[in-house]
Amino acid sequence: MKTGEDVLEKPTFWQLVFSQSKVNGAPYQGEHLEGSIWSWPEATFLQRRLRQMRLDQASDKSMTN
């Protein structure tokens, strides 16, 4: 079983996050980060499946009209 002293020695993940945040006076380099070009993935399984379902629904509606 851990004693109270063991818990106080090592900060939790969230204590580290908050202690390193800009509002707590830690240095922040976010404005100076290098930009990168990013684009959404294309032709994923879910996108293909959604497209197919929409085509199927459109063809079903045209058959009932």
C-alpha cells in the first residue's frame, strides 16, 4: 500500500499538464511552431460506405416515384 509520502513525490499527469501551462507562467512556444500542410483523408472505408448508402437510397426513392 502506498503511503501519503509516495503520492506527494510524483505529480499526476494532470498536475504536470497544468504546471506546464501558459497561464501558470510556463514558457509556451505554440506561436512559434512550424506550420504544416494537412488534408483530410480521402476514399476511406467510411466515406466509400456513406457514398454507397446515399446512392442506394437515391435509387430506392427513384424506383418508388
